[in-house]
Amino acid sequence: MIEFNHVSKRYSNGHDALTDVSFSLDKGEMAFLTGHSGAGKSTLLKLITALERSTAGDVVIGGYNLSKLKQARASLIRRSIGIIFQEHMLLMNRTVFDNVALPLEIAGFGPHEIKRRVHASLDKVGLLHKEKMLPVVLSGGEQQRVGIARAIVNKPALLIADEPTGNLDPVLSAEIMQLFEEFNRVGVTVLIATHNLLLISAMQNRTFNLTHGRLTIDSDSEDIAA
């Protein structure tokens, strides 16, 4: 599902965000991406979602080499990826329903299909009863769940999360991780960037660690926590 082959990313100011990174994540696998602040985690996720282009090497997502695709085609590939941010990026003047429906509206789905998919997504994250509320009246955990519902409403094969529990307490963080596990169990490939080593230490998943833009560890999360 994800392949990085000797990938490097240098920004215009000369900063090397990633250097010779190679790894692969199989379809249906769930893994974590860790590293210190500035290690290159966000850059790596941006390469996966075609928000940035690699300076060298190949980034292959679902069989498509993003390093060689035209921008218009890369944008279409991005629509097949669910993206979850630490900052929820919700429209506070739109209802929960409207926020989750936005990707479907952009993709051109009709009202009936939008309603069906939005209700299914909100039901999965336990917020169907709050579809008419504005995000501003929801708790931080509920806002994150709205962001997750929006990310899965297109039924993506790949789900990417950037520090999804960074602003949540341990109990809510564990609940969010349980949601990701549930999506993974039905075949969704999941990659989560996080600083929270305690949260992932009990989970049986591979963990990639970045240090100053280089991949230093690719192992089970138990090994990282040891």
C-alpha cells in the first residue's frame, strides 16, 4: 500500500527534512510513526498524501508512483486517502453533518448518497445523535471524532493520522486508538504519527522511528517502548 524507496526531501531553504528513507507498509496493516519534533514525520505524511513532492526517490501509494504523477492525477489519489489532523480543521459555523459531508460534496455525490454515508460514518464514531450540532459546542474528543468521521466518509483504503491524540487525555486517547483498530480490522491500512509511546507500547504494531530525517528503527512497538 505504501512504499518509500530511497526517498529524500529538501526544501527550498536548503533544509533536508528526509534523507534516504526506505520502508513499506502492506495493505491492511496498521503502524505508527514516531520521532522527535522536527524529525520529519509531517513531511513524510505530506509525501504520502501528495501535498509535497520528494526531491529524490520514489513514493508509491497503492501502486501509483506519486513522484512521477502529474499534479491533477495526484490530487485524485489524495481523495482516496483519509487524513486526520491533530487540529481538527472543522468549520465551526457548519453543523457536524455538514463537516462530514464536505468531502462527498466536493467529489460530486448526490444528496441521498451523502446522507447515507454521513450517517454511517457518524454512527461508527458514536456521534449520529449530534449531527445537527455545531462543533464549537462539542468536547475536544468529540471534535476529533467528527474529524475521523469526515476522513472515513469516502471509504478510504488508507487512513493517515497526524498526532490524532495530541490534545486529548489518556482515556480519550485510548478510545480514539480503539477506533483506528476497528477500522484496521475491516481492512483499512492505517499509519499514525504520534509522540505518545506509552499509548502504543501495548499495541502489537510495527513502529517506524525518524531521527533528524532518517529512518532509524523499524520494529514492533514493544521494542520501541523497551
